[in-house]
Amino acid sequence: REMNTLIELISLDEYERIKNRSLLEDGSHLINDGIIDYEEMLNPFGGISRAFYIVDEVLHSIIHPQKHKKVRRIKLNTLIDEQDIFELVEPDTSLSDVVLAKETSETLQNLMRQLDKEVINRLIEWGIKDKKSGIDARIIFYGAAGTGKTMTAYSLAKSLKRQVLAFDCSKILSMYVGESEKNVRKIFDTFYDLCEKTKTEPILLLNEADQFLGARSSGANSGADQMHNQMQNIFLEQIEKFKGVLIATTNLLENIDKAFSRRFNYKIEFKKPNQEQRLSLWKKMLPVDAPYEEKFDLNELAGYSLTGGQINLIIKNTAYRVAVREKPLFSLADFEQEIKKEKDASFDGEKSMGFLNK
């Protein structure tokens, strides 16, 4: 009887521990309602530990309950439908979910360390930062299409516990002279307005920013050239004074104006994956519960020079091909047929000269 009582006490203690831990998990009422927040810090073993704290406004209302009524923050998604500039993205992948080159991963982890209180205090002490919270980073992700620039931007946001306000820069050009310059200011004015109203710090993502960042025309005489230069001057001015995290993606870094290059404190290259990285991508993307032929060898697929975007497309196309069969079974031949189609249709100058040329 005493032994049973002891077991019951241990079980009860374990239940209470699990129950209490669930109160601080992502998605709990305390976190979602903004009562409790946390900071993530790298520990000496390479993992991430969390330090939880009561939000200042909540703590103030507890200490001084009569002074201020609780003011509910406006959620970003309630305002996003009122404007036609940004897409609101709630990232569902973190940096641990993406396959990156070692140098790229190290740079992003260094950026993450700016969340560490000790690092922040050092920067304040040295006069580099003038505030005790937040990350100031203007970042360029550059590299070939399909190498994971946009996905990495979303994953970085997830790791930083931020939402993303994404803007497609191809939308900026207007048929009316003068409208493009106004639109550039409108991008940033709307972003600041949304941040102020919601008291949040989302990441500003400028996708396909080539036309903003390209070399400006010298001695431009045409109205179109003058408009383009003016648009870039305004963009340069906005980048210069931007506070927060801004990520611009581009395929062509060699064409970037030097004036823009100096304004970005992180320039991160996305190279096409090597064979080891391609093997990781195939493993991550292939459907887990699908049937495969007995001698299915992923190393064969990893031998083909493909980007992550191409691998994702090939897997989906192959799945559609196999799913319609009476006895669906994935084979290497199925994937190789889709690889050949993708390479034959590629516009990047790396078209296969024969099926066996990987």
C-alpha cells in the first residue's frame, strides 16, 4: 500500500510538471494573449533556451490596477485587408528546417545572437545600439532562382518570432510618370503605420528587388530614366534610415549599385546546393508514407545538379504521375523522367546535353 501511494505521488508530481510546462508552450493562452513573453538565447551546448517574463504592460497593471485600463493591441491580420501593398505571412518553418551552406548558416546564427541580452548590453555599452531591444538588420539574399532565398527569409522570421510583411517589387512600376516614386514612399509609410498601430515588429521582405538595386543611369535624359533614378534615390533614402529587419532578395548581385551595397550590413549568397545538400533536400521533401521500389537509391537522385526549388517541383510532378496508376509505386525512372523534363525546359543555361549528363 505504501509503495502504491508513493507511485501515485510520483505520477501526480509528473502530471503537474507537464501541466505547468504546457502553460508556457507556443499557442498557450498566456503566450497568445500577450501576458507572458520569452527571449531565446543560445546556450553553451549549442541549443536554444528560453527565459520567460511577464510583459511590462501586464506587470504595470498588476502593480497599479487603478491607473490604466487594459488596452488591447490591434492584431496585424485585422489591418492587412485594409491595404493593397503587403501580403501577411505567418511562417511555419524555422532555420532548422532549411538546408543551407555552412557559411550562410553561420551568418544567420550570428544574426540570431543579437537577441542575447549580453550581446545587446555590449553593443549599447560600445555605443553601437541606442536601444535595449530589437534587431536592426538590412539584409540582401542573393543567388540563383530556386536556391531558397524566400523560404529562408520566412524561416528566419519564425526563429525570431516575427511575422512577415512581404512585397513583390515587380508591382512597383506604374504606367503613370511620377506614380512609381510615390509608391516607393507608400511601401515604407504603410509598413511604419502598420507597425505603429499594432505595436509589432514584423520583418519587411522585398522580393525580386533587382530593379530597386540595379545601377542607376548616368546622364539620363529620357523621362523613364529620370523616373527610375528618382525612384531609386527615394528607396536609398528609406533604406538608410530603416529601423528593424529588412530582407531584399535578388538574383543578380553583380548589377547592384554600390550605394545600395553599402547600406546593407548583411549580404548573404545562396549558392546552388552541392551533392550532400541535395541529398538532404531529397530526404526532407520526399513523401514519407509513399511506396517506393525495393532498390530505390536517393544517392542516384542527389547526383543530378538541381536547386531546392527544382527538386520540390520534380517531386510534385512525379507524385501526380504515380498517383493515377492502379498500383502506385515510386521508381527512380519516374523521377529521372521528370528531371529530364525540368532540365530540358530550364532557362538557366544548364540544359542537359543528353539524359545521362547530370
